[in-house]
Amino acid sequence: MSQTPAHFRDQVSTLTDDGLKRKWIYPKIIKGKLYKYRSAVSYFFLLLLFSAPFIKVNGEPLVLLNVLERKFVFFGIIFWPQDFYLFALSLLIFIVFIVLFTVIFGRVFCGWACPQTIFLEMVFRKIENWIEGDHNQQKKMDMAPLTFNKLLKKTLKHSLFFCISFLISNVFLAYLIGSDKLIEIITEPIKDHLSGFISIWLFSLIFYLVFSRMRELVCTVVCPYGRLQGVLLDNQSIIVAYDYKRGEPREKITKGQSTQSGDCIDCKLCVQVCPTGIDIRNGTQLECINCTACIDACDMVMAKISKPLRLIGFKSETEIKNKTPFSISKKIYGYGGLLAILMALLGFLIIKRSDVQTTILRASGTLYQIRDKDNSISNLYIAEMVNKTDKIIKFEIVPEDEHVNIQYVQKPTTIAYGGSTKVTFFVILPQNIIKKYKTKIAFKLLSDKKVLDRFETTFIAPLNN
Ligand code: SF4
Ligand code: SF4
């Protein structure tokens, strides 16, 4: 895509030229138009991220991802392990959506909606700038010998970083175990919640290291999504790109001097603002998180030299090369169609999802019992009912065939909210109606005369009786 030498492809922007040491990135903050939009979007997401586990819908959190208990809640709807197919399908839809979104808009999710970027750029970076000054002052301070002032500023910065990491850790845990359990951990004696207490401090330490030390390495080295760009992007994808047709050949200018070169004046402001330390003029790179900081920076330069804006902008390679507008490729139609089908399937399955899921099994080690008293055969079953709703369910089991009778060994009548109940019962059939060794029998699970579930099993009987 670029017209510049490709030596940058042999180097990592965050390593020194000899490749032995990390090159710390000090990005300049330019508060352009896109930065203002990005700030607004980030504050919205921050509010959502911090409040989602604490907002209750139907008594359940807005979002809960309790992996340990295998309970997931989205918008107050509980998904249990029995609904795993729905969860897997939702995950698949999310992946297809991300793929489709990336094919069209590149990695814009990373720069605008990823929690890692939002926290780093809109919280931690701002605190750093507030305490240590702008990028130049930060660089100068890091190179200077330790003084009382430096120690004071660094201590204050890292203390604040750890406090915010501690807060994030608590909210993160609320997503995993629920806000009620988190409040119990916070308010009750430590000895009663030792594992929860250790988890909070462990996550705090991890978040602190991520935001104070690892930073952009999470996006460029750890996150697998960035590495997928190479296979997801094509010439039609709209990404943050430098218009090399317009910008090259780049040439430095002095004020008021006219030039026959391209529009890029090689001021390198786009490089100075980049949080991953790359030069977007070298073309698409996996380190680019599409944060759009370089667009703001270059727009500011273009405005100053009275040239049209968006030398760097949201453009596709085709748009830059052929000056043609965006068009929908076959790939987009394909992913779009697949996404629509998967979403329709998910909607259908959610509508069809029953409030109770029943599993019935013949009691282990039993086949059938011959009842000479009334010339009937019985089989012993254990049924387990899982309540997927947020209320207690009263129930009764009713056979669909009028010849089938039930005799309970133990008969609970309710299923606790979010729990399960086991019922052990004999199914009795008169011998004269049994025609096969295995007979299919069906049951309805009723609650207030409403059918909540329907389940089937096989009934075994000797043929010559
Ligand atoms: S900010 Fe714009 S003008 Fe300056 S170097 Fe980058 S692309 Fe060229
Ligand atoms: S190249 Fe531009 S959009 Fe990409 S990460 Fe750097 S500043 Fe952000």
C-alpha cells in the first residue's frame, strides 16, 4: 500500500533498533474532533462496564458470566448449562459479527470499544498526563536522575493506578460471581471469603501490570484479534489509512514556501500521537488499533497549511488507489448472510426455549417389575427437572397416554428458582396393552394447567406376559 521503504516490517515499533530493549511509547495527546467523539463513546462504555453487573432486571444482573457455576445472565435472562447450545450459538454470532465488522471497518473496535484501550487511553493515560505532564515532560522525567519531585510524582501515579486497578478488579469479579456475592466478600470477615479476597488482590495486581507496564503490548503481542487482521482485511476494508497518492512524495516545508511535492510535510505528528508507536504512512500494520489519533493529528496539520483534511482517514486501499468509493464485496455478502441465518436461528431457539428442562432415566440396575396383583408391569424412573426461570415452579407430571399410571416413590411438588428437583416414580402399564419389548411413553410437565415441558422415555416389558 505504501510507497516507502519496507524496513519497518523487519522491526517492532516497541523495541529498540538492536531489538534488545523495550522502547517506551510516549504518545502525544491531540484533542481533535475524533478524540472528542472517542472520549464520549469511551465514557458511555465506562459507565456501562461499571454498572452492568450491579443493574438488576427481574432480580438478576444485567450481565453475569459465572463460569464456575456455569450460570450466564444477559439482560436478566438466565442461561444454565442446559442452554449451552444457545450460549455457543451466541458466541458464534459474536465471532461472525466481529469478522464481518472487521472485514468492513477494520480494527475500529480495538480503538473505540475495547475495554483495554478505553481504560488505557481514557483513564490511565489521562492520569499520567495530569501528574507527569505531556509526552515530552514524561520522557524527560524518565531519563532524569531520581529526585524527591520525581519520586513523589511516580509514587502518586502508581498509587492511583493501583487504586483504579483495584476498583476494576472488584467490578470484574462482580461479572464473574455477581454483585451480591462481591458485597458479601467486601463486608464479611476475610476468613469467610479467603478465595474471593485473594482473587480481588490477584486481579488488581494483573490489571495494574497491564495498565502500568504492558500497555500496548496487550494489543500488539497478546491479543489474538490483532493477529487476525492479515486474513480478515482486504482491499475493500475501510481502515485508518494514509492517502499515499496524495501525500507522496513527502517533503518538509517552511512556512509560506510553495512546493511541488505531495501533501505530506513529513512533520511526523501522526507518529508522535500513535499509542502503538507506528508510522501509518508505511501502510496497514497489525499494530494499528484504529484509534484515529493520527487522523486528528494530520487534520490539524492540513488545516494549518491550508490543504484539504483527511490525508490520513478512514479509507480503503481501493479507494486510495483507484479513487473509487466503497462497494460491498462478495465476502461481505457471505458473512452478512451467515450472520442473518445464525441470528434467526438464535431467535427461534430462544422463543422455543422451555422454562423447565426435564431429563428422565430408568433407575440404574432395574429393568421391569411384574405385578401379579393387577396384571401390570412397572418400570422405575428418576426424572430431574431444571428450573430456568427466576421463580419457584409448582409442577405435576401427567402421562399423555390414559393407560399409563404413575406411582410416586417420592414426590416433590416444587422446583426452586435456579435449581433442580429429582422425582422417583414407577410407571405402570396393564399387561394386556403391551405389544412390544420397548414401548415409547410420553409425559407432560404441568404448572397451573400450563404445559412447561414434554418428555419421553421407553418402557420395557417381557413380551409373553
Ligand atoms: S501528520 Fe500528516 S503531514 Fe505530518 S507526517 Fe503525518 S501524514 Fe505527513
Ligand atoms: S496508526 Fe493511527 S490509528 Fe493506528 S494506532 Fe497509530 S494513531 Fe491509532
